[in-house]
Amino acid sequence: MKFTPDVTALHPAVVAYRRHFHQHPELSLQEHETARFIEKELHKLKLKTKRLAGTGVVSVIRSGKPGPTIMLRADMDALPVTEENTHSYRSRYKGRMHACGHDSHMAMLLGMAKLLTTHRVARGKVKLCFQPGEEGEDGAGKMVAAGVLEKPDVDFAFGMHVWAPLRTGKIAVISGPAMAAVDEFEVRLIGKGGHAAYPHSATDPVLASAAIIENLQSIVSRNVAPWEAAVVTVASVEAGTAFNIIPPVATMKGTVRTFEKPVRRLVERRLKTIVRQSAKAMGCRAEIDFIPKLPATVNDKKMSEFVRGIAGEIVGPRGVADIKPTMGGEDFSRYCEKVPAVFAFVGAQNERKGAVYPHHHPRFEIDEDALMIGMELAWRVTQSYLRNY
Ligand SMILES: [Zn+2]
Ligand SMILES: [Zn+2]
């Protein structure tokens, strides 16, 4: 692996940042101390900062020469998880943990701020974007609405995720759709309650929910083309209070994941039809809330090639992992919707260091060597982009 000496020199500082954030996790849209810490560190570098969307922090580094603007994004929030790791820098708070790795993303971006203030870039500008509320709160959408992509206008957005399924030393850049569009649905099935021993005088929404769950499975198997990807999951079903009562209402909640817009529209349409008609067949009425949450994260094809080329220079051609897109969602998609953007996965799994648990797990841990690889990638992407585009 090839590292720039200045990146190697910064590694201990970036590890220290990461451990600081790890000890002080804050939940989505409540990243107050995190934001203040970031501001303090950026002010030490004589950088001006601006608040957006409450706890978001933005800073622009200008070369003084005309050129494009690249935005580097780090998400800031932790998860409502109680950490089960026992290392010295574990979370100091019960029920809060950086179990997704956003601590690493912020640490690397602060490292980039240090690099960018000591080494001038060739031309153009670098916008540092510390974004709150990635975990289900669409913080990216809030930052976009607050104008993060303007003044100066962003020409290219780059983001990274430390990635537990990938070994340290590997980098993956998926061209095109990389992470899925996320939709949520809630269904209320209204029947007629009654005595469980006299079902003929009731209308049973529990039976209707069973029919609906089964019929929904035909969307992926019979409506979506075999070469497209989609997930329909009913994740929560609630009804009833006792063994001898037919309840009047049953509720179901679930999620839809897709990559392509036409598939997304198809699944929504079929889901609504199946729920309504199946409920009707069982004598119930269905109220459906279909809530679009996030678009798919679609990496710009040309820029993905550019980033993959740079990844290859760092980890070698065999280090560039060829992985499949994931059905997980990521609000980085909000930037992809507006400007050419690339979201890269930086391998951080290392069995020897106990970094083997999946994201969001109470024992989630990363191999901190990945921080150096991520920094090197961000540094080279930034420099090369500003030199060549
Ligand atoms: Zn997460
Ligand atoms: Zn994450």
C-alpha cells in the first residue's frame, strides 16, 4: 500500500479524533457537542465555519485560484445502542454508541482539514460538510434544503463509509446504483371485533393481515422483472389483546427497497392494490400510508471510474473489491440526486483486532488502520479532482 508521508504522520491525530467522537456519541439531530468540537478544531486551523440544519457544520477551503468545488462529506450521528465493547475509549453513555462508524468519518474529515490547510490545493475550492442525522433522519436532505450545495456551487460530492463486510486494505467503488431507495409503509386493517369463538359474527383483521403478507410476496416474484432488484418486507404486525377476542384492528409496518425509479413506482402501485384488494376479499378495509424516505444512492459512472483508479493506486488492483450493491439505504443519495457524486466503501474488518461485527451491532468495531486508507483516498481524490477537472 502506498501512503503519502503527511497522511501517515496524521494517523495518530485522526485515531485520537475518532476515539474522542467514539467516547462522546450523540443521537441523530442532537449532535450539539459533536458540532462544537468540530467547530473548535476547525477554528484552530483558522477556518471559518457555518452552521446548517441545526447541528451541521460547513467550512470552505479556498485555493485562491479559479476552479471547481469538491465537497467532502462526513456524517455525525450515533445510534441508540448500548456499547458492549470493553476498550478504554468505549462510549461513556448508556444507550448511545457510534456503532455505524460515523466517528471515523468525522475524524478523517478533520484530518483532511489539517492536510488542506498545510498543503494548498492546485485550484478551486474544497467544501467540508459535517452532516447530522444520517440514521433515518435524512440529515442530508435537510443540508441540501439549507443550501449546502450552493455558495460555492458544488461540482462533485465525495463520501466514504468504513465498511465492516470488507477487509482492511480493500476499497470498493460501485458504479451506478450502490445503495437502495428506501420507502416505508404502514397499513391499518379495519375489521369488526368480536368473540373468538363466534368468528362468523366478526370480521377478522388478523386473518386479513396473514393473506396480505403472503400476497405481497408475489410483487418481487411475479411483478418485478427477474433482472431487477427489489425487497418487500413486512417487519411488524400488531393485533389483539387476548386469546379469546377477535380484535377490530390490525396494523402492519414494513419497508420497500429498490434501485430503479420505474421499479420503485411499480412496487408502490402493486403494494397498494394488493393490500386494498386482499383486505376487501376478507371483508376488511385498509388504510395505507406509503412514505417515501430516500432515493437510491447512484454513483456517477465517470466519477466512479476516476475514484476507482485512485483506489487502485493506493491498495493495488487486487485491493479494489468488486462488491454488489446493497439494499441498505444512505442519505448521501440526496447529494447524488443533485450533483455528480461518489460514495466509496473503505474496508475496516480485521479479525485479529476483533473488528468482525456488523454495522449497528453493540460490539461493532473498526480496524483503525482503515482511517489511514480512507484519508489517503480522500486526499488523492481531492488533489487529483482539483488538478484535472
Ligand atoms: Zn448506520
Ligand atoms: Zn452509516
